[in-house]
Amino acid sequence: MKKIEAIIKPFKLEDVKEALVEAGIEGMTVSEVKGYGRQQGHSELYRGAEYVVEFIPKIKIEIVVSTDEYADIAVKAINGAAKTGKIGDGKIFVSTIDSVLRIRTDERDEEAL
């Protein structure tokens, strides 16, 4: 089993969701997060005063899939839908999941997905 975590621009969430549904990926967790990478934040003007925004709002999507094949499909779907070609498009992380337990039914691993 694999866990895919993607950090994307907020306005790309709907595009990514649609791409994942079209790819047959069911279920995801979405969180609003803040952070920075190479961008190191940016400056904004507010009522004539300039201030630095160090942490940029992003969206974090988490998906767990049963096979490497589904992980590749999910990564391609997210990458294609989230890419703008500009700095700050985000990152995709893929990691291995050792075990899953569905609390309601006590199902484990692939049956719990």
C-alpha cells in the first residue's frame, strides 16, 4: 500500500479532484496548510504598507492506494492537474503504508481501503 501526499496551490484543488475521480481514485483527505519552499514567502501591500508573508497558503491532499500501479496513476493525475509551470506549484510525496485498520468494522489493510 502507498500513501500519496500532495501540496498544491489552493485554486488547483477542484482540477486535481476531478483528475483523480477520472483516474478511478476514490477517497482523499484535504487539509488547508501553510508553508514555504524555495519561494521563501512574498511581499504584499495592504493599505499602503508593505509586509512579508512568510507562510503561503497551500492545500495538502492525502490518498492511500492498494498498489504501486494505483500510486503511479494518482501521481500522474495530480501532477497533470496541479501543474501551472510557475514557482510554487507544490510537491508530491509517496511513502509506504505498513498497515490500515477501519475502526468501524475492524477490517485490515486492503479490505480497509
